Amino acid sequence: MTPPTAAAPSDRRSPQNAFLVAAAVVGFGFLGSRLLGVLRTVATADAFGTDPDLAAFNVAFRLPDLIFQVLAGATLGSAFIPVFARLYRREGEARAWQLASSILNLVTAGTAVLCLLAFIFAPLLVPLLAPDLGKDIGEHARLTEKAVSLTRFMLLSALLFSVSGMLSGIHNARQQFLGPALAPILYNVAIIFGAVVLSGPFGVEGLATGVVAGAALHLAIQVPGLRREKMAYRFIFGLRDPATREVARLMGPRVLGLAATQFNFLITIYFASKIGSSAINDLNYAWLVAQLPLALFGMALSTAVFPSLAEHAAEKDYEALRATTARVLRVIIFLTAPAAAGLALLSVPIVTILLQHGEFTAADTAITASAMSWYCLGLVPMAGIEIHSRAFYALGDTRTPVILAVGAVALNLVLSAMLYGSFAHEGLAFALSIAAWFEWLMLYKAYTVKTGASATIDLAAMSLVSICTAAMVLVLAVAFAPFDNVSWFDNLVLALAGAVAGGLIYLGAARLAGIPEVDLMLDRLLARLGVRYTVGGP
């Protein structure tokens, strides 16, 4: 299950301080969660490798995750927070708590109904997700039955996450975000426990137990914060309340958008099952490692700044909204582009170091690394989608991102169907990345039209980042070309040397190119060390 992530609140001291404080706290949560997420992937690879039973688990994971994501998850942050903030400002705390209670009850009830239906119809739905699961090894019936059983068990995590996701939204709106930042960390700790301790006696059922236990911890850590806030909870649904209806209206298109995003993963699972059971696992490993920069930079920064964007929109300060969006976009691209390029270039050493031990073989490394490289191609547009979609949500426009997300799903479906037969796992990863580029370019164009933002400055900044990234890749590619088929320790040295050298080359090129984010980063870093630094030089 993909846990709900923390969205940071605004800070009343100043917009700049608000963003920095929010980004720092949310960044802490994302960093801790994602590092543990990597450790969780390592533990899973060590325990299971590409075991066919793990393929059944990965298939079973999708349906509960789909239910949570489309009804709760980021939907609540996008729809609930702006309405709650407006009510709190204009109509008072009691009115805001009334809305929070109504939405919490509605989302919990809606998720419970969907989970019940999914439990009943799991034997029909699961085979649709992976119609050829296990056929390549003659275990189709057994693995499908196991996937159905695991799906039914992990539906409990979807219900827990629906409540927890709503509590995260309430915390964010009330400017309490430590609990939501810690919650994903506990979730990953529980899954690691399942992989390391429970997988021995219970197999993938132990891993699924870790998922459900993690969801329970994700919820439990957030309850004390609401008690401190003295949330005035009421068992009401408020179906006739205009504010509740407004949240539902905003959620409607966003539900479709999140469903579209989840369908991209379902498409990958569907065609991967036709390639073979190991393909499901290898593609899942590749995505879990590749999306680390997306989570740390694109998701964390976009989530942190969203409440500020919502406040700018509520105050009709569209100039501030454009300026904030542009500033965060430049920071996201500045950080994501070199990270994505570095991951692609060093994919083999990275996968070897992280995953190639226990049940994970060298053959699995080759497949996972190649898929990861193609996933990295789409990280920049995926990060761009994070910030521009939130700009639309802040403006109350959830339809435009949804329409474009659906278009991207259609493109991914067509490309996957065309490519999986000839290019296997690489074709599926490439299809998803190309669909992401299509979605972001169209979304960015729509954003400039809607807000009147000028693309000139953004394009100039992105061009400089592209040049600096290309310089980094060129130097590293030439330097590391002689190294191939080396030992685990040599791969470790290559990865560490590549990361350090690549970072220095990129920052040096960026400084020469006059990219301002370099000086801003140095300014913040040295300020924490007590050293004065003047932008443009020491």
C-alpha cells in the first residue's frame, strides 16, 4: 500500500519562511520514509528475489492501493485543505471541525463499502489484473488463488489508510505536520519487519502482515496530535452542507485523475504478467528504486508548497501563485534532472549494491537495471506534474489535470501493447516515461494559458539545467566506460565515486552557468554552519 504523505502547512511569518519550514519538515518525513523504503526493497529482494509468490503479492497489492488512492490519499489534500482553510478563516473553528468530521465519516464509509465489494469480487477482479500470472511456470491456478487471498487480507490496510489519510489532511490544515511526517516511516518499518522476521515462517503472507500492521501504525501515530488540537469530532455526514458538497465536487475529477495514475501501474502489471512472473517483480523493484528522486524532490517540495498555493488562490493573489510555482518548479528540476540522469547512468552498480544478494541474482540485476534506466527517463516530467497539478488544484480546477492524466493513460496503454512483445520490461518502462512527458508538456501549456504565466524564464532555467546535466553525464560516461562486469565491492566504489564526482561536476557547471539555485543552496548550508555567504561569492 502506498501510504498517504504529509502535506505541510503554510507559515504566517513570511511566504519564504513558510516554504522553508514546511519543506524542511516534509523533507525530513519524505527522506526518512524513502530511505526506509529503499531498505524495505532491499529486505524484500533479499528474502524473496523474484520468487513467483512475490509476484502474487505485487498483484494483490494493487487493488487495495487503487481503492485507497482514488478515494482518499492526495485527493483529500487537494480537495479538503483549501475548503477547510477558507472556512477556518471566514466562519470559525467550529465550522471547520464540522466539515472535517463530515468528510472523515464519508470517506471512511465509502472506503468500507468499496473494500467489501472488492473482498466479494476479488476472485473475478484479480485475474483481470494479471491474466497470465504464473502461466510461464505452470503455476497459474496456485498463484492466482494466492493473489486473491492476499488481496482480501490487505484490503484492511486500504480501510486504515483512508482514515489515516484524512487525519493527515486535518493535521496539515491545522499546521501540525510532525505526525504525518513520521507516519510513513513507521509504515516502512513494519514492512521491513515483515520481510526480515515474518517472511521466514510465513512467506509472502508475513510481508502482507507487515503492510497491514504498518497501516495501523500510520493511523495510530496521528491520533495524539488531533487530541492535542482538541478536534471537535461529530458523527455526521453533512450531505446537505454546501462545504461538504464543495469538497465532493472538487474530489470528483481528482478521483478520476488518481484512478488514471493507478491504471498506469495496472497496465504495467497486466502486460508484465504476459512476459513472465519475474517481470512483475523486476519492474516493481526498478520503479521502487527509480522513484526515489521523484519522492524526495518532486513530491516533497510540491506537497510542502501546496497550502501556500491554496492561500494565494484564496486571496486571489495570482501573481504570488505564479511566482511561487515558478520558483518551486526551478528547484525541483534543478534537483531531479541530475539525480535521474545519475541513477540511469549508474543503474547497474546501484542495483547490484542494493539488491543483488540473498535470493536476488545477477540475471535479476541486469533486467531490473535496464528497466530502471528507462523509468528514469520519465522522472523529470513526473516531478513537473506534481507541482503544476497542485497549482491547478489550488485554483479549484481539478478537471484539466484529470483530462490530461486520462490521455496519458491511453497513450501508455497503446505504447505498452505495442512494445511489450518486442522489448519486454524495457518497453513497458519506456511507455510509462513517454506518457509522463506527454502529460507534463500538455499540463504545462494549460497552466500558462490559465494563469498567464510566462514560460520564457522557466524554459531558460530548464535549458541551463539540461546543459549542466549533459556535461555531468558525458564526463561520467567517459570516465566509467572501462569498468564492466566488476565485483560487488568495485560496484560500490563506482557508485560512490560516481555520485560524488557527478554531484561536483553538476554543481560546478551550474555555478559557471549562473544558475541561482546553487548559491541559494550554499547560502542555506553555510548559514546553518554559522558562516556568512553572499550570493555570487564567499
